[in-house]
Amino acid sequence: MTDSWDELERRAQESAEGGGVPPGWGSRIDLDVGETFRGRHRGYEAGGKSGAYLLWDTVDGAECYVWSCASLDREYGRESPSAGDDVAISRAMNYRTRFDDPDEDPTGLSYGVAARENRSPLPGSAEAVDDLDLPF
């Protein structure tokens, strides 16, 4: 046996405190209705229940993520940002889904996304984004 019980407990506690989110994802973005997040697109990860969009915060360059949902997927698909592009994510009132009980509040999370090209250096890098390095 390579790990002691104390080591196993420590690892389990770290995992529980992290909420099962991979460390490279950063902190979770949780927007209230009417709030907007400004960041730069890092990519998409299929992990977790629904996947997540990975970003850098424009305030401090910190890594962060927002859980995927139907409206966010639709918006990201429409904008199709590339790594390093500026992204604004806005949260609006929930919408009623076909699964909602008519007597209860709507549960569909409503997001809007807008993106624009940004070729300046990525956070933590001195090199600008350069399309000339693409293999096609």
C-alpha cells in the first residue's frame, strides 16, 4: 500500500473542497440576472455534468469557467470565439422550458454572448495570438 489513510483523507478533502472541478478550470462564474462578465475565451471542456466554457477574467487574468447550458451553448455557437478573443456574457431573466410546471417560476437560464477578435498576448504569455502558426 503506497498511500497512508491520512494521505487518502487529505486527497479526498481536497477533492471535496474543489467541488470536483479540475484545478485548471479556475473559479466558477455565477452571474445574477442583469450582470455581465467580461473575459477572454480559453476554450471548452466536456467535463462535469454539462461541460464548461473556460475563460480568463479581464480584471486580473485569473482562470475561470461558466457551466454550460442550452442558451449559453446556442450563444457560443453563434459567436464562435477563438482562444484569446474577448467575450462578454450577460445573464437575463429565466425563460420557461417545456419541463417547467406552469405554477412554478421558469427554470431556463438565459444568457447572451458577444465576442470580438483579440490578438494581444494571452494572459501569462508574452506572445500575441498569430493565425500564421495554424497548420492549414
